[in-house]
Amino acid sequence: MMKDTVQRPFDRLAIALSGLCVVHCLLTPVALVLFPVLAATSVADDHFHRLLLGLVLPASLVALVLGCRRHKDHLVISLGVIGLVLLMFTAIGGHAVLGERGERWSTVLGSVTLALGHLRNHYLCRRNACDA
């Protein structure tokens, strides 16, 4: 049952990190207006996006692969892959292709889609009593 004890914490971590992506994307512009000194920090640049992606990607892959193996639920893996692809695309070249506003909304959409996949994965694990 090692898989079960690993999957749920990784689902929770990935949901929290996806939420952090959303909060960061939506609040950074407001924070920069209120506190212009933040522009000199790494919070406002692309390195922060890549750092978050570097945390989200492995956590998501572990949780989603373990969940999909157990539950065989294709919606879980589909939502996860769509969310991860959107986040990777946006982090790598989203600003150049989509502009600032498009980059923000693409990140939010990717984060929410990924979080929905993890929530479903988490729900299926609880419904099927993975920890029992």
C-alpha cells in the first residue's frame, strides 16, 4: 500500500502548488503597484514561474500516475496532462506568444485544470478507501 500513502500527499501538494500559481499570477500585478520594490525581486520574474513548475511537475506526475494506475480513470490523467502542458507552454514561451494578459490567463487555466485532475484523483482515492 506504499503507492496509496504516496499518492494522496502528492495530490495535496500539487493542488496547493497549483493554487499558489493562481494566487501569484493574479496578485503579483496588484502587489507590484502597491509595492514597486518587489519588481527588483525574483517574485515578479520568469524564474519564479519556472521554479513553481519545477515543483508542480514532479509532484503532479507522481500523484497522477499512481492514481491512474489504481483507478484507471482517464479523466484524471487527461485533466492532469492538459493542465501540465498549459503550464509548461506558458512558463517556457507564453509571454512572447500570448502577451502578459494571455500568459496570466493561460497559467490560471492550466493551474485550475491541473487542480481539478488532482481533486478527482484525491476523491477517487477516498471513495475507494486507498488508505484502508
